[in-house]
Amino acid sequence: MTPEALEAYEKTPALLEDSLQALKDDHQFLLKGNVFTKNLIQTWIDYKMENEVNELRLPCFPLRCGFQMDSFRLGIRKLMPCNRL
């Protein structure tokens, strides 16, 4: 496909935050058939923002990074991300 032809297609968001914003802006298709509710979608967006997007914005202080590095060395996967490794 030529680069010009590719320009005609929408691109998917590269970041989770952008994906969640796109979902917030356009989720009417998910409401069809009463499978999802507005409340469920908003709760999902809020949860992902609070527990994943905002968590990665937190600064990584030395003790936290030390715990994270220890968990990697021991093969333990923690839910406490550290964005400054």
C-alpha cells in the first residue's frame, strides 16, 4: 500500500491515555444492545487512568526503585511500576 493510501486510514492511539480519551469521546457503539452501560465504561476509564496511567506519572524515589529492581532480580513481578529504571 502506498503512503498516500495509508493516510486515508485512521491510526490507533499509541498511548493508553490517548486510547482512554478516544473511548471516552466515542463509545456510543458499545451501548448498542445493552451490553455495556455508560457507568461501566466510565468506571473502566477511571480505573485505568488512576491505576495505570497516573501511577506511571509518579516519580520513582530510590527506595521504590530498589524494591522494583529486587523484584526483577528475584523474578517477582510487582504491580508497583517504576518509570525510571
